[in-house]
Amino acid sequence: MSILTALSACRSADFLYLQRLTGLSKGNLSSHLAKLEEGGLVRVEKEFVGKIPVTRLALTRLGRAGIERHWQRLEALRRDALGWHPEV
Amino acid sequence: MQAGSTARLERIRSMTDNYFFWQGLRLVPMGAALMVVAWRWSAWWPLTGPTSDVVTYAALALAVWGSVVVGRYYRRSFGDVRAMPGAHARRNALKWLIVYPLLVASMVVDGLLKPPLFVTGPVWGAGTLAYWWSTGRGRPHYVVASGILGAFGLLPLFGVFAPGTAGLAPFFAVLGAIYMVGGVLDHLELRRLLRPVVPGGDTSTV
């Protein structure tokens, strides 16, 4: 959820940012990202900054729609919870 | 999902959306430059003539360069985020069309009209609150800073300094200090969310 939430708030983020955000090792984060890519939620882009290879991640249209739906549901739940009063 | 983890996700969203503004150490050189400007406007400034201008402009140039260097440090150590194109168009428009002109106008009012209150204080305090509100909130020190700047407006009433431009030097000194302290606290908040990479070890879950 941290990865998808972060990516929903930007155009793209690099691998290091997501690694610091999640606290995962390189291998573990790569494995998570591979699964998200397989599911069509995340797009992986490779580029060079000078001579250094950088991996950038971005949400696909499907991923963005999915995370937006999730946040809307969460917001609706929160609204419902605030309006709920126990029956006496 | 627990309330704590939802709050963390909301902070992640705010920080990622406003990543540039949460890179607090960028503000520290700017704060130091503001303090140099305050010093220059004070009675304790030792320089005169063109040297005075050169030193002031050099301090400002150094602050801009320092801020760029700090930006590179953040990219190297915390990673890079590219903002959504046009995501903050409304904020930028409000900033340039309303907030900045008001900040300048408040100083002009103090300089020309010399009202009994130091108008620059509350206007810049409101500007600080707008900055906090529009850059992801979360960092309560800006609410405190806004209160301090607002309260600065009352000081002429207590005879701390005369109405008019006499308040500008102490005001910019306080503003510089707020930039520096606020910047360090922003950085600490960023570090709380972007934890150090542990080689080979996982410290959290996705």
C-alpha cells in the first residue's frame, strides 16, 4: 500500500525513494515491484542519469484507478464511522 | 486497516506530493541569508559603501547555491520524485497572484504609512500558514511559526520598536531563525518517513 500510495501522488519515483519509504531490502522491494508490474498496476522505466542507471516506477492507468477507488472507499468508511452512534 | 497505518499512508501521500517542500535542509542556507539581510539593516552592520552590497548579494547567491547542493544531497540519499504535471497549478497561481504581492504590500504599508501595528508580522504569519496548508500540512512547527510572526505585529504597541521600517531588521532575523529551525524539523519529519536503507535487512512491510 505504501508503494501504490506514494506513486499515486506523483508522476514517478525512483527505486531509492521507494526503498527508503518501505524499509525493504533491494531484493525484497524488487520482488514486490515485479508482482505489481505483473498485475499491471506499476510500470518500470530504466534510464541513465549521466552514467548511472536509475530505475523509476510509475502507476499505470489501471493502478491509478485502483488506488483512487481504494482511497474513496476508505474515505466513505471513515465518514460512516464518524456518523455511527451505538444504539442504547 | 488500522487508523495508525491510514494516518501513515496519508502522510506518505502528502510528503510525496510535496517532496520538494519537505526537503527542509534546503531552507537552512536561505534562513542564514535572511539573517545576513537582517544584520545589514541593523545598527550593528560593520560595513559601508559598495562592500556592504557585495557581501549581502554574495550571501544571497551562496544561499541559492547551498540550497541547490542540498537538493543534490536529497536526491542522492533519499531518492527522486517527479511531480504530476500541473498538479499544483492552482497553488502556484495563488502564490504568485495573491500571497507574494500581499507579502510585499505589507512591507510597503509599514514603510510608507507607519501604522501602530507592524502589519508585516500578521501578513507573513498568514503566508506561513498558507504555506503549511498547501504543502501537505503535517508539520505543526509552521503553525507555531505563524503564531510567532503574527504576534510580532503587536510589538510596536509595547514600545519594543517604533512603528514603520524599524521592525524589519528584527523581523527578518526571526524569519531567518524560523527558516533554519523549521527546515531542520522538516528534515527530521522526512527522515521519520524515509527510513535508512538497511543492507540485506527488511525493517518494515509494504
